[in-house]
Amino acid sequence: MAQKGDLMTVRSDIQILDATIRDGGLVNNFDFSEDFINALYRANVKAGVDYMEFGYKASKELFDPDKFGKWKFCEEEDIRKVVGENNSDLKISVMADVGRCDYKKDIIDRKDSVIDMVRVATYVHQMPAAIDMIEDAKAKGYEVTCNIMAISNAKEADIETALEMVGKSSADGIYIVDSYGSLYPEEIRRIADKYMEVAEKYNKYIGMHAHNNQQLAFANTIEAAARGVSLLDATMMSMGRGAGNCAMELLISFLKNPKYNVFPVLKFIEEHMLPLKEQGVVWGYDIPYLLTGRLNQHPSSAIDFTKAGRNDYTEFYTDLLDK
């Protein structure tokens, strides 16, 4: 497929989703202050961000609410305390993981909710359950995406089957998700072209969610955009699980659309993200994440290595090679 757009023009189809609470919440068990959440909402509105993801719709039967902050569960009243009726152009999103969400009960009808979009996160082997969740959310009136996770570890034939299943579903969009931060721009180009073919066949849009294990989240995001991907995930100061995600400040600075304004993002980082770092919340590129990304492995072992305060990188690397 041909490149779509160039460095000097505006792609009006491109939109940004802020995933700071949802992916960043994996770093601190969603323990964000009310001031942080309110300020993030206001910053996104002022910056022209298109979607703000508040967190997960996780099951309280599976996850103890005493061990997590409220954004693990995204109760309607908690979101409304922040956004009211959300009288802005910013749309509200939540994520629902297959097997971790009582979606028929916890996701209410859109007419009764301030939430605009539900993102169904799934692995390829869970696709039948994912399709059921997609159809349920769509029937309730939501915009719906399917986020197929860990594609770098999936068989190509399985990805193709999954894409066809989502293509035939009621989902509005399909996400490329580099869960392990192991993919390179050249690979993203090929994958994006494959996803875009499905998008054109079934009239969907494609999104991109990148991780920064090899410091390629931003590069992979703009490479995907160049191939026609239009819904781009980013987080403030790259906050996210392990190595983090594509940095919002990088993405907004890159896009030429005048509706985006980096100043509120910089102000939010200065007033809220830097204090979070000073409190000892840890995320971002580091050698252990490079190694799991390079070897296409889940970052959980790197997270444990970092939490333990270890710096014996060579031993960690040889341990990874044995897995």
C-alpha cells in the first residue's frame, strides 16, 4: 500500500487516544489522586486530544477492589465526578479484557453512560469470546474497537483468521498492539498494510498501541500512521507498563494538525508527572525491557528485575536466553 500523507500536511482522519490512566495504572495499581485525574482530563481537553481512556472495566469478583485504585473498575459515578456530562469534544473510553470483565453486567447501556467507546482487549486464542463482547457493547450503543494483543508472538495464520473475524463483526476499529515492544518499523509497515487491507474490505479504521522496550514506540506509531493507521495511542511522559508507551508530548509535537496543542501537555507533565516520578513511581525504557523486547518475551520478568533493584544485566540476559 502507498504511504498516506507526508510530514508537511494534515491528516484529518488521525485521532489521538490518551491511555495514561489505563496503561499507566498498571505501574501503580491505578492509585492516582483525584487531583491528578481531574488535571489530566482538563489537559486533554485543552490539548485537543480526541479520546481519554479512564481505565479498565475489570470484574470485582476477580480483582479485589481493596488492592487497586478505582480506575481498575471505572464505575460510572466515578467517571462522572471528573467529567460531569462531558460537555467537550473529548470522548471517553474504557478497556474490557476478555475473561476479566463481567461485561454484560458492568457495561451499561450507552444512553445511560458518559462513556463513548469500549475497547475489547483479546489474545488471538480468545477471539470467539472477544466477538461476543464486541457485539454486546455495540448493541448497547458504544463505539467499539478490538485490540488484538501480543501479535508478535502469534502465528500469522491465526492473526489473519482473527482479523477476518473482527472484520465481519460490528467492531468499528481494530488495533495493532505491540505488547512486548519487540517490533521494528519495517515490521510495523508490513503489519499495518495487512490490517489496512482488512479495514478497507470491511470499512473499519485501524489503531496503533506501541510499547517502548526498544525505544521504538514513537517511531512505530508514526510509521503505522504513514501507512493509513488513524487512531494513535499515547501516554503522558510515556507512562505505561514496564517500558511505557508512545509519549504524548512527542506525538502531539509531530502531528501538524493545528487542533493539537502541546502546551497543556507540557504543563501537566511539569505539575503532575514529575511529582509522580519523585514519589518513586517507576516506568520507562531501561536495559531489562530492551532485553525482553529484543527476545520477544513478556516484560513481566523485566518488571520483577527492576523492582528488585538488580543491575546484573548479563545474568538476566542469559536467564532470558534459557526461556
